Amino acid sequence: MIIGFASLVISLYLAGKKFLLGISFSAFTFSLIIICFTIFIYFLPEAGMPSEIPLFE
């Protein structure tokens, strides 16, 4: 999560400076994928074990 948020902040900073827009857009997209995947893993139950963050109890 830390890597995802750091990448998100850096890519938004670089996009604001209009520096390497293609790379900053790619980093922004990749960081959103990292963050969403990490959150999804915590909500996903695995092999009969309950999820780390229960949605419905």
C-alpha cells in the first residue's frame, strides 16, 4: 500500500508539473491497480478462512 500511495503522489506531482506526462499517467494507472488489488485481497476470503476485513457479518 505504501508503494502504491507513494507512486500515486509522485505521478500526480509530475503530471502537475507537466513533466513526462506519458510516464506519469502510466505510473498513476499502475498505482491505482496496486491499491485496488491490495484492498481486494483483504476483502477476499480464502480456503474457508474468513477475510481480514469482513464486509457482512
